[in-house]
Amino acid sequence: MIRRLLYGTVYATAGVLHFLHESSFRKIMPPQLPFKKEIVYVTGVMEIFFGLYMLLKKPGKWFKTLLKLFLVAVFPANVYMALKKIDLRGKQLPTPLLWARLPLQWFLIKETDKL
């Protein structure tokens, strides 16, 4: 239950941030992707959905599968951000922190099974 509350809050907050700081999220997307603004909004809605769902219900298999697929789908943005050392809202994160986010994504995928 505590894990669901924690992750639910984190995902919902991250989703809201997609709308508040849309341009920052657009910057971390690989240049080959079209419709960056739309993708940021769609992924924001998805994260809000994931977060609220975790806060309200114990996720089932379909939810966990969808969340894992989502985490895999957004992984290239994290790689691109680390490779290009992209700043967030004018703040340059330390390079080791940018690279540390990559294994964190796989940790989150494994954590999904524990929700």
C-alpha cells in the first residue's frame, strides 16, 4: 500500500509537470520524433492516469503490463538526455546523475510487479 501511494504520487506529479513544463520535456526527446508537443501531452496524461489509478486501486496484470510498456517507450528520451547532457529548465544536472537515471528506469519496471 505504501509503495502504491509513493509511486502513485510520483507518477501523477510527473504527469502534471508535463503540462507545466512542456518545453523541458520536448527538449529531451530525440530529434527524429515528430509531434513532440503532442507526445509530451499524451505521456503526461498517461502518467497522471497511472498515478491516480495506483492511488485508487490495486493494479492488476493489465495495468502492470501497460506501465512497463510505457516505461520502455519513454526510455529513449532518458538516453538522449544523458548523451546530449540536456539541462532541465536552465539547470544542468551532473552527468553521473543523468546516466544514473537509465538503470533507475529498469528498477521502476521491476518495481511494477510489486504494486
